[in-house]
Amino acid sequence: MQPNSHMELSSINISALHKVVSNIGGEDPEFLIELIDSYLDSSQSLLQELYTSLIPQNFMVMERAVHTLRSSSSLIGADDLAALCRELEINLRNQKYEAVDIKINRIADEYTNVKAELENAKYH
């Protein structure tokens, strides 16, 4: 995947995405698609895990899920999503549980943007 000046991504740091693709996938054009699909599959599961751990207030499960989502989002260049995850992760680690549901909703909203941009990036 080559940088494209016509792509205006606001939720994805395209430089970080290109770096991962070139460092791991080399020149394989299919690698970008595989990377994005893998990220989207795992991140969707992690987001679902955040929601399902809300009702029983299983904060340990929530912290693990948000940590994993933060790490993979950072790797793929979803910097804003990673920052939102980091904020929730720190709060959970410090046992600050107020407004957890609101923070998860903010993460989900940003994830929607990331997902749309990554789906678009697969074909450009």
C-alpha cells in the first residue's frame, strides 16, 4: 500500500499503518487486507467483551479487553481509539469505575470511525 494523497483519514494514522505493513508484510499487497481483517475481527470481539462485562461489573475482564484493544489499535494507527482505551484502562487499574459505560460508548463510537476508514483503506 502506497501513501495516497487523496485519502483523508482522521481516525487512522496512515504513517503508522504503512510502517506496520512494510515492516511485517514487506511488499505483499494482500498483507494489508489480512492485517485489517484480523484487527477488525479481534477488535469487534474485544468491544463486545467490554459491553458484556459491564452488567456483572467484571472490571478485571474489562481491563484486559481494553488493554488488548488499546495495544492493537495503537499498532494499526488508530491513535484516538488507543487514547480512549488508555484512559479507560488507567481508570480501571486505579479502581475508578464511574462513567465506565460512557467511556465504553465513546470507544465504540470511535471504533465505528476506525472500522469505516480501515475498510476503505483496504482498497486504496
